[in-house]
Amino acid sequence: MWRAFLILMPRHRWANHLLLMLIAISNLVVSYGALPASGSDLAPDSESNPPPGPDRFSIIAVEYQSYEWELLKWKDRTLVCNITVDHDGMPLPDEVYRDCGTIIYRNWISQPMCNLNNVANCEGYYAILKDTDTKEKEIAMQLPAASAWVSLEDCEPVYSTSTNICETKPMLVITGQEPLPNESIIRIEGTYDGQSFFCDETDVCKFRIPETGDEGVTVEFWAYSTYGDSSIIYEAQVRAKQVDEGDPDQLYWYVDVLSAQWQGGVTATCAESWGTFPPVGGAPKWLSTPTESEDLSSDIPYTYLAANLILQGVVDARSCPDGGLSPGNVANQCGLEKSRDAVREWQNQFDGLILETAKETSVPAFLLKNLFARESQFWPGIFQAVGDIGLGQLTENGADTALFWNRSFYNQFCPLVMDSETCGTGYANLDEDQQAALRRALVGSVNASCEECPLGLDLTQADFSVGVFANTLIANCEQAGQVIYNYTGSLPSDAASYEDLWKFTLVNYNAGGGCLAEGVSGANGANGLPLTWETVSPHLIGACSGAVDYVNDISEQVDQ
């Protein structure tokens, strides 16, 4: 049994004190600049020194069982060498090499098997356990580092538009966090659009930020600890735009922050990975999320949905010509009229779950609902006996994208199918059979078809699938960003707008990365950057052409 405990020892305190003295001297120097005290406007400061970064560990004494072996010659039983190991069982070859040298090691690994009934003729060596003992050894253990986080003060997040509204000039707040007991944050430093700032003897730094351009500005920030080190350097993109909303007497600030350290309200999905902001004031309706599920309600006469409700006996259309169905199992006009109420109720039954999923994943709720409408008309089974399955019609290729490009989702889903050790290698490192098994499991998880269930559907399975499709969209936005970079050499934020990047994501979801690559490379070669839907869509031809109507249907379906 292993047992660990801390050894109390000096942590190079002279180095800590020296660093703190240097910080103090730095304080005297930068005090000639303007300090962004709480509530003040940002002003330039002298150039900050690069922080040392995390540098903390503790020495652990580990108690373990030591085994001493003797290596003897079969010929005369003379001792050749002693081998000490810290595990049960025979010494390993590398341990023989370490304690006995090269010649004995080579003889040991090449010697023939010994017949224990006639050991007098055995060649080479044999090992015998001589003694065991409880010992201690010291190992270095990495300690958790300081960190820093960014937020806004006196601003209200607007969930539907994934932005923040401030009635006064916005206040950026950077907060240091020290995880070790008896240590604390003593200083916050950083740069705002190239201007240095610091806040001394505090773990919170606040300053009002000026209006920025549409692309925002870069903020770097870090925190110093009494431990004698600092956090890593974090980065954020900050955009602040002042608008009057039609009333010049009442000015508002729209503020967006993109950072892995953001602690405010919801951030527009994929905006951080793309490095681009949604439009000032928020994204268009089809890329937004309402506050109430009732706002997602729709009343569209879906013919495929109506036909399935008629076929499953939910709607009685026997009085209609051909039982309410046209060839190809779509509802005729009479069938649509008979099923109108049932169709309206059915297409809205997932709204609450869509809204909940949107809040958990930040995937826009209207986008999810529009995608389900276009893919399956909310009938979560198998489409016409082909490999498109569920509300969002997932295929094995789509499952491959989800598992490869959305690592956090892979980490959640894989242990439901395979053991954690196998999953820990990552999807790309699984063998082909394991990847195929995982893809099939993911596709199966969104298939609500169930012969024994009412209506032939397991609606709890359909409910589960909403989150799967949201995470699949996130994976597609990651892949779409990579395709754009690969074929233009530019970051997504430099190549296209937030709304157009989502349209390119839908191309990726519907037709695949190859089709998106054709559209992007064609538009970039003909027109250059920036890429727009209007310049990319004409290059989606042949097998890729269906993606044009697909994207237009989803992005234009706002008045429901």
C-alpha cells in the first residue's frame, strides 16, 4: 500500500523574497504612470515586465515496500549482484541492467530455460528474494497555480443576443484567484490594446474601457501571488460600442468579451474558437435564443410530419381521398387539414428542451429548431430507410465529425460505450474498429425508432438526442473554421463575419468539409477575402448544390 504525506521544507524563499522586492521596485517605477484604480478610466502605464508564470511544487515523501533480490549462478550458486525493486514479482530486465551491468544483463535475457528437475546442468543465473523493507522516497508534486478571470460590472447580460448591455461606460473587472491556503493574490497586471496597467495590493482590478472598433481590442492579464510566482498570461478580446437605440437622450453600451476566462453571461457559441464577434447588439433572430420556450412556438403545415401522424393513427384521415396521403407518403391537402392541430402540437413539444439545451451549450435555440424542421420535420426516426437518423438526421460521417472535433463531448460520450482507459487515448488514437463502434453507438443514441413503443417512437431517446445534435453543431463550427484557415491561410475572424461563419458551418453539417472547401477555395480564388455567403454559395455545385437551399431555408426561417 502506498501512503503519501507532505514534508515541510523551504520553498526557495530567498527567490520568493527577491521576486517580491523586484515587484515592489517595479511599483515605484510604474507609479509615475496612471493607475487604473477602481472606477477610473484606462490610461497608459509604463511597460510591464513579463510575469514569471507558475512555478510551484511541494516535495512528497512516499512510503513504499522495497524488495531486495540476489542474482546467483546456477553453476555454483555464487552471488553475482543484488537487485532492489519497488514492486511485487521478479526484477524486470531494465532493473537487472541497472544493478548488474551490461554483460550480466545480456546473459540474463538470452539464457535458456532451466529444467528445475536437473538444475546442475542449468546455464546462467537465477534470482532469489532475500529481504523486504518499508522505505520512503521523495517526489515533487505540482501544486495548483494562481489564475485570473475577467467579467463586467454594472452590465446586464442579454441572453437572447449573447451580448451585454451597460447603461454607463462599461467597467472591466479582472479578478485574481489563489487556490493555496495561506497564500493570496497581491497584484494584477496586464495590457489593454497595448497599454500597460496594474492594480497593486489587491486581487481585483477594475477600470472603465473606452469605445472600441467593430473588431474590438486585445486584453492580456495575469495575477501575482505571495507564493512568489504568477499565473500564466491570459487573453481576451473586448468590444464596446455605444448606441442610442433610437433615443439620443438614452445611450447604451453593447459589450462583448471573448475569453476562456470569461465569468459573465453566456457567450455566443463558436465565437471564441473563431475569434470573431457577433453583430453589435446581438446576432440575427435565427442565431438567437429567446428567454421563454413559448417564443420558439411555430405553426407550419409540415407534410412529412402530417403523413407520419396519419400513418401512426394519431390523426384519423380515413375520410380523405387516399386516406389523406399522396404517393411517397406525404400528406395531401385534406390530410394536412385533418392533422393541422396535431402537427402544431407535435412540432412544439421539444421547445422547452431545445431552450434548455441552448442555455447549456450556447447553441442558438432558433438555429436548433430550424435545423430540426429542415432535417426531419420533428419526426425523430429513420428517414426513408437510409442512414439519416433522428431529429437532426445524423449519419456515421456526422458522428465522426462530432467525436473528432468536439473533444469535450467525446470525453462525455465515450465512457458510456467503452472503458475510461480506452477513451483516454482520444478518438483519433482509437483503432478503426473502436472508432466504428463509437460512431454506431452515437448514431444509435439519436434513433428514437422503437417497434414496441407507442407511435413506434421512444420519445425519451428523442429528448436525449437534442443535446447530441447541439454538440454536433459545435463540432461542425470547429471544423468549418479549420477548413477556412486551410484554404485561405486566414483566421476565421479575418475571413468572414459571424453570421456567414455559421452559414459555412451549416454547409459543413449538411454536405461535409469537402463541399465547404470547394466553396471557400472557389470564392477566395475569384474574389479574395472577405468571404461571404453570396460569394461562396455560387461555388457549391454538383453534389454540393443542395447545401445552398439547405442553408437558406434554415437562416431565413425566422417568421414562424
